[in-house]
Amino acid sequence: NVRMAKAEEALKHTSDSISEIAYQCGFASLSTFSRVFKATYGDNPTTYRRKWKLQQMFEQ
């Protein structure tokens, strides 16, 4: 899904809020965005971003 891939990249590479990312990716509702993101990636957007940042710190 193109929207989810865009959201994933934004979570990884920007400091935009989850709400901003949801809107940028075409979601009118934050709850819908969070539900679809979790179904796609296994974590809600906030947890996904936190885990990714931790992983980046350990790899450096």
C-alpha cells in the first residue's frame, strides 16, 4: 500500500506528529490511520517510531 509506505518513511525520517503524517497520507481520522498502520506493521505508529529510533541508536 503506497499510503502506508509513505507513512512508514515519514515516521522514520521526520519529526512530524502522527496526526500530521496521517493527514499527509490521506487519512481523515487518526484512529483509522492507527488501526490500518497497526494491521500493516504490527505496531501502532508511536510504538513503531520508538522501536525504529532505538534500533538506529544500537546500530551506530
